[in-house]
Amino acid sequence: MNDVVIIGSGCAGLTAAIYAGRANLKPLVLDGYEPGGQLSLTTHVENYPGFPDGIMGPELIENMRKQAEKFGAEFKSGAVTEVDLSRRPFKIIAGKETYEAKALIVAAGASARLLGLPGERELIGHGVSTCATCDGYFFRGKPIAVIGGGDSAMEEANFLSRHASRVYLIHRRAEFRASKIMIDRAKANEKVEFVTPFTVENILAPQGHVEGVALRNQQTKETREIPLDGVFVAIGHDPNTIVFKGKLEMDSNGYLIAKNGSLTSIPGVFIAGDVQDHRYRQAVTAAGSGCMAAMDAEKFLEEHTQ
């Protein structure tokens, strides 16, 4: 029996573990599908407060993990495959193990959708990114591409134009899912060039870092290559919430819905980080929500001693 089980070991989950540990709740942290979350796939983090020279993403996560362990957090590997939230203590199944918890913090994060190209995942941090806010600064004065056709792709193209010398907005169709105002804004940006209807056939990285993209026109089958230094994939995120379908309230995109901070409709279940945040998706906001969830869990356990 655990006072608190935390699902997820990214920024939100680890911050929750630090706070729960300091409250002497001996939290159990289940690593999840992507141990360390999206920060573990990031190279240089320059926008996390307290690091004026920046810090490597995996190092930041490792420091948080050590800090949580220092305060008594225990870590177990494995992804959660089933939960029973119908009564307390809650049951959480990960692999062959079943855990019981008086309180549960869901900080399982979200996974950025990738194009599915060979070597794409290995190039994250070496020219491939899924976060313009995180990585745009590294491409000052360089040509880059944004892949996608929704509002987020338009927004990222405009944001990246502040840094990049040229932004190629590549989409597989001639029409876009994005709203008209966002499309018009991107088209009015002299640094943004629309490249449609093209799909990315390959990311060119002969030296282990992005040097260009190979494209194919979906109508004419024409192929072309564009030399560039960065590829930003903006085709959406998927929250890691499948296991909670029908058990916790979620929106149409699968993001869990928080009520009054980190609370859910089930007393004793709290949520933090990207499972409930499709807007900001930053390390610092994830950490803040992890703090909130741990403090809410501590208060709940004080009021429910049985």
C-alpha cells in the first residue's frame, strides 16, 4: 500500500515526487512509456529558470530524479496498462505488478507525433525538434522547415521566423486545417515560404545532423531537395491517457480535464503536466502543475486518513 503513486517521470511527475517526498508521503513513481518525458529527448534547455547558461535536458531530468530520491521517492520501471479507480485504494497495474495507492497523481505526459521516417527520432536534438519555443533560438540566421498544416504549424512558422533566415512551411495538401486568420498571418510573413502539396520523403543528415529534406509533390510526383538546418514537426501531440478512457473525464483530443487546480472528478486522483495541458507544454508549467498536484494530494490524505 502506497500513500501516493505517481504515473510518469517527466518534469511534472518528478516535481510531484519531490513535493510528496518532502511531505513524508514516500511516493512511488512509475516511469511510464518515456522515462524522463520529453525533456529526456531534448538537448540544450535555455528557458528553465535558474540556469543562466542553460542545461542539457537529460541532465535536468536526472537532477530532478536525484532530488526526488533524496526525499524518499521510490522509482519503478514499466508502463501502466490498467487502472481501477472505482474505489480506494486505487489499483494500478504495470507489467506483472499491481500497486495500490491511497492517492494517485497522473503525470504521464504527451508524446509529440512524428513523421515516422527512418532515423527521425535519433535526430531529435540534432536538427529535428517538436517544440519551436524550446529550440527556435538555436537556429538564429539559419533556414529551417516546419511540417504541418494546422494552427500550431502556422503559429510555429511565425514564431520561428523571428530567429531563422527562412522558414519553409511544408504540408502534404494544398489546403490547410488551420484557421483562416492563422493562414493569412503566415502568408503575410515575408520570411515564410509555403511548400505544398509536398510530403517529406527523407530527412537528409549524412553527418548525423540535419542538412536538408527530400520532398515529393503529391500531385505531380516531382521530387526536390531543400538544404536547411532544422526540421520542426508540428503535426500535433497525443496525451498518454488511453488507459484512463472512460475512467477520467477528458476532452475530445484525449487530454484529461482538471477541476480547481489538479483535481479530477474522482476524489484522490490528481493530474499534472501535459496530460492536461495542450496549450503551454513547457517544462516550467509542467513542474508548477506537479507541485500543485502533490500539495493537493497531501491535503486530501490529511482529510482522508482512512
